[in-house]
Amino acid sequence: MSRNATPSGFELGDELSPGALAWAPNGARLYAVSHDWTGTRPVTLHVLPVPAA
């Protein structure tokens, strides 16, 4: 598995910020915040849809 690969199949492209994952109350989305380790780009909020089971 590559450094940025995730088991869910999503690729954020930057580093996942520590403690920066949260589920929507209904479980339909996962929120993640990533950052560029060099500090040249601002943090990014990712809203990832969760497929229905």
C-alpha cells in the first residue's frame, strides 16, 4: 500500500491532520482535514461520501 493509499479507496493527496476525522451524525459522510507538510498550501476539508451498505 502506498503512503497515501487508504483502505477506503480515497486519496487525500496530502498528509492527514492528526485528530482530523469526523463522521456525520447520520453516518453518510466522513469529514477529513489534510495539510501540506511543507506549509505552502492551506489545510483542506474533504467531505467523503460513504456508500450505502
